[in-house]
Amino acid sequence: MLGGKLAFAIEGMGARVAMVQLTDGPPHVLLTDHLEGDRAIYIYRVDDLRKTVSALKRRGLKGEHRLEIPMGPCSSFVLPNGHRVALYEASRPGVLEHFLGRHDF
């Protein structure tokens, strides 16, 4: 209905993740079955995850959850208003291109 294009639908490590492209460039929509809660997570790429997280903590942001995503290290937070935000550093080049066109399900 929205005219999106399925870029990939991958299954691995107990999760299913699909990326839908609504335009020729970012932002893209990721759909997954392994996250809890009903709120979307806004995911942003940063040049230096450590520096960015340190700056946010100095401003009072708390509750960092560290994890790894295929593209690199990631930190997620729940903001005081309940919004979920994640930041990642693209330290593994070529991962997105590796997934494009793959349809496991």
C-alpha cells in the first residue's frame, strides 16, 4: 500500500528481520520479531559510539544497554518520555550490501 520495496528478510540467531525501503535512501524501516514492547526504536548511526554515548551520559541520559548488531557495536536507551533510541557505529563495512536481496522467509 505504501509502495515499499522488500530489501531483505533474514533469519538467524533466533530472530527474523526484514528491511523495507520506502524511498531510494534512508531512513529505512526494519521489522523484527525479537524485540519486546510496542514502541518503535529509532536507530541512528554515529561516527564514534563511545564519544557520543559519553556526551549523552554527561547530559544525564541513563540506562544504557550495550549490544552488537551486524553493522557494529550498539547502545540503546529508553528516554524519560518512553521513546526508545539506539545508536550504532558502522564498524563492519559491507554488512547491509551482504543482506540486500536475501529472502530467508
